[in-house]
Amino acid sequence: MAIQQFGRARATCGYNVVVAILVGPTIMTSSYSRNQDLWSHSPSQVDFPTGQVDLWKVGLDQPAAAESDDILSPDERLRAGLFHFEKDRSQFVRCRSSLRNLLARYLGVQADEILFEYTANGKPQLVAKQNPRGLQFNVSHSASVALIAIGGNKRIGVDIERIRDDVDTTALAKRFFSQRERVALEALPKGLHLPAFFACWTRKESFLKATGDGLSFALSDFSVTTHPDLHPAIEEIRGDAEAGRQWFLADLSVADGYSASVCVDTPFSGLRTYLQD
Ligand SMILES: CC(C)(COP(=O)(O)OP(=O)(O)OC[C@H]1O[C@@H](n2cnc3c(N)ncnc32)[C@H](O)[C@@H]1OP(=O)(O)O)[C@@H](O)C(=O)NCCC(=O)NCCS
């Protein structure tokens, strides 16, 4: 559920965020305040992300290329046509055409040839016949930024949320977070409550998106770490700490005023972060 449903938009605020790189089971973290500097321009060629996770940042306020509508499938064009506001339509086209263009580069096919299928809970994935090496992806968007996570042969989920201070974090935590998370949040210094709430939110949602279960997996049935500047991890799933250790979380430094996380079911050696033109 997008957090936009819980109040008005506000100006974004900056805070230090953590990039976590997983090396086997080890997590190394470093703090950055100018996180945008970590995103490289698109390389001329992309290689298959064996053992890696590639993150692509897409600016949704940039106009989509003229031919973007043409590479969408008929059902995507239909969906684009249903948006009431042109801004929303244009952001959807920019996001979906970027996804198609990126996947086309990894798969060596034309962007308009990409075929998606959807799981019972709506998670888009590549059709098997087009995807012999098991490329996986997930998409998230909030305000004017989208993230596209791409990995090889691993279940993957990504979530980004714009940080806003006009939400009742205590009420939302009570509604969506586990008891363990609520206790941990309350124990943090007041100044950390807002970034901790959003860190917790994106960590949880990236896990749900990796499983593809969406809301069919109860949010209180698992707990993530809550400190926004300390290593992200799933602490337990239905009381089982070992089950939590089967999943690997990393926080992403995307832009001032945003919180974001990626979750995969396989250890990965690094994150490569790129800007999508
Ligand atoms: C889709 C869902 C998984 C995430 O929705 P969201 O946060 O509003 O949106 P995001 O921008 O992060 O992700 C949307 C994208 O996820 C992908 N997606 C759709 N269903 C998905 C699913 N079941 N699993 C993973 N990804 C999914 C799609 O690519 C979609 O992009 P599109 O709309 O352009 O097609 C949502 O249905 C959901 O169930 N969210 C969890 C609810 C919640 O209460 N979370 C609280 C966190 S504590």
C-alpha cells in the first residue's frame, strides 16, 4: 500500500542514509549524505547480473522518449490511457518503457518484444521462454522517482517511499508493524523516529515484493530491524529467526528525502547502481 494514501505531500527533507553491500553472509555498511553521487551513468553494455543486483534509478519527471508509447504492449497502452491526469500517464509510460528498454538490453531482444506475465498477486515477471537464464526484476515508484532492481536467478523486491513528516507514524506502526518493530521504534531517540519508520516500511515492503505475496502475507508476521543507520535485516518470520536469515536486505541511497530498500533470497556480492537516461 503506498504511503501517499495517508496524507498530503510535503517538501522533502534530507538525512543520512546507509548503503549496505552484502558479501556472502556479511553486511558492510557505510553512511553517505550526498547519496546521489553513488549512481553511475548507464554503461554502454550491461552484463548478466550473476551474483549481483543492479539498481536503476529512473527520474519520472523527465519526458519519456517519443517512441516510448510504441514499445508498450496493447494492455500497457490501455492502462496508460486510463490515467485521469496527464502527469500520471506520462510517469507510467516513462517507468514502463524504461523497464522494457532495460530488460531488452539484458536479454538482447527488442524492447517491444518483451513479454510479461503476472503472478496471482500481480507481480510482473518475464515469460520463461524469453528468459532462459532466469533474469528477475522488480519495480517501485514514489513521487518522481522509480527504482528498477534486476538480478539473476533470485527472488527480488524493491521499495521506495518519499519521506514525509505529515503522517502519524505511531498510528501506522500500530496498524502495520509487528510488536517487536513497534517496541524497537519506540526505543529509538525521537529524532530518528521518522527515518526509522520509513526504513522499516521500505524494508518490510521490499520483502513482501520479493516474495510476491503482497498483502496476502500478514505484515505483523515478520520483523525487520528498525534503526535507519544500522544494517538492515529480517529478524524473524513467524517467530523463526533462521527463516529471516534466508533473506538479504540492503538499504539504498537514492535521493534526499527518500527511503528505499531491496530484498533478495540469495546472498549477493554487490549492488551496482545506475541512472537510467
Ligand atoms: C504492489 C504492492 C506489492 C506494492 O505496492 P506499492 O508500494 O503501492 O507500489 P510500488 O511502487 O512499490 O510497486 C508497484 C510495482 O510493483 C510491482 N508489483 C505489482 N504487484 C506486485 C507483487 N504482488 N509483488 C511484487 N511486485 C509487485 C509492479 O511492477 C508495480 O508497478 P506498476 O504499478 O508500474 O505495474 C502492493 O500491492 C502491496 O501489497 N503492498 C504492501 C502493502 C502494505 O501495506 N505495505 C505496508 C508496508 S509496512
